[in-house]
Amino acid sequence: MSAPLASLRAGGKAALARALALIEAAPGAEATLELLDAAWGASRAEVIGLTGPPGVGKSTLVSALVRAWRARGRTVGVVAVDPSSKRTKGALLGDRTRIDVDPLDQGVFVRSMAARDRLGGLADLCAAAMVLMRSVFDVVLVETVGVGQSETEIAELVDTVLLAVQPGSGDSLQYMKAGIVEIPDIAVVTKADLGELAARTRRDLEGALRLTLGLDPGWRPPVLMVAAQDGQGIDALVDAASRHAAFLAGEGRREAKRRAQARLWLERWVREEFGRRGAARAAAVLPGITADPSVSPFRWLARTAAALEAT
């Protein structure tokens, strides 16, 4: 284990907060890249992405999931991606304040990040924060902004996608049109205490999922019902997440998925930074991310940028 990563793990919440601040302030600095390289090679967490429309109760669900994981002795890191203020570019809704966790619990860390101009609901630095946190915690949960079909971008970041749907809001029909039902590994109907309305939404969602192939033909996404306020269905949801993690652990699925995600990050970052021509030149300048899986995509991005600037 590298010295920076060992120091991070030993330093608790304060050290992690400083490291995340460093990533935001100096993403291309050598100290940042060294830390991210170490974190990339020392991942230990299951990474779960929670997506769904505004008002579905994501923050309440996050709070319930954190309590369930902590009751099982697992440490949890949360990245709450908020809509952004157009004036300050900062997080607007303060998801971190709406997630109910014990501030004295050293086994839980919540970080709010601003989505800025990303329609997919993911902050530009979210990938780096997630990689760092998955080297520290047992579980990392990424909660995204609810903005519809663009939110499918979450599938490029996490191991397990959890889609939350609210009863009686017409969301299930909208998802059938939008295609968002193609991305979840687990679907959950919130506010299950609404009875038949929730049961009908579950049936609609099950029907929609049967019409899609999903991200992995070897996994059939379960549809669960929860009432997060009173903990109903939360243990079953945690168990489902564990089953999907075990599925990914088999036959190298998780490693292959993360390498594919890293390629997508690199391609998107280079295209955003240098445009389409830059992305095409980058493909010729440097080999693909899979050439050396021990090298983090953040280091590859820095090398690609340096190579492009030199040509």
C-alpha cells in the first residue's frame, strides 16, 4: 500500500475530506495523481448508484440503506450529487443535509458534489471521488440528480445500478418510453405503504423490465418494494445488492466492467478537453486503457493531455 493511501485510511474523515478537496482544487497535480493511482489499484468497495426522479425519496432511502449496512458492520461512503446553482456553481439542494446519519460515526462519510452542467446528474469530479472512496470503505453509494433519460450515465460509474420509482406518479410509463429501464440491476418501488398503488407500480415496472435485455443477460433485475421511513424492505434490498455484487465477482465481470468504464471516462474527458479531433489523435498517440490495468484512467488522461500538447 502506498504511503498516501495508508495515511488516508488512517486519518479518518478529516483526511478523506482533505484528499477530496485536493482532487477538486488540483485534479492534475502529481500528488493527486499519485493518490488516485494508489486508490485505483486498492479498491475494496461495492459501488452502488441510486437513480430516480425528484421526489421519489432517494435521500430517505440512502439514510435507511446506510443504517442497514452499518448494522451489518460495513463502512459506507456516500457521494450525493446535487443540482447546481447557476450563480455559484455549488450544490443547490444540500443533499448531504437531508441524509440522516450519525455525524460521530467514523464508519460513514457523506460528500455532496455539484452536478454543474452535466445533464447526466454526475459531477465532473465524481469519478475521482468515487475511486478514492471505494479504496477506503466497504460500500460506496452514489446518489444522482433526477433528470430523466440522461441519468443513464450512472451506469458508466458504478457496479450496481439501483432505480427507484414512486407509486402513482406515472414514472413507470415514462421510463418505458425513455429507456431508463435498460440500466437498472435492481429496481425498487418506494413508499410501499401506499398499498395497491405501489403494487400496481411494481407490476408495471416488472412488465417494462421484461421487455428489455438489461446490461447483463446473465442477471435478471429484481423489483422490490420498500418503505424507507419505517425500514420496510430495506434488508431485502441490501441482500439483493449483495447478490449482485457476488454475481459480478464471478468470472471477472467486475474487473471487466470497471476497465470498460475507465475507457469511457478517458474517451469522454479527452473529447471534452480537446474535441473530436483530439480524441482521434489520442487514439494514435497512446494505447488503450486496457494496455496496463494497473494505471489509473486519471494518469492516462494526464499522459494523453501531455502527449497531445506536445504534438
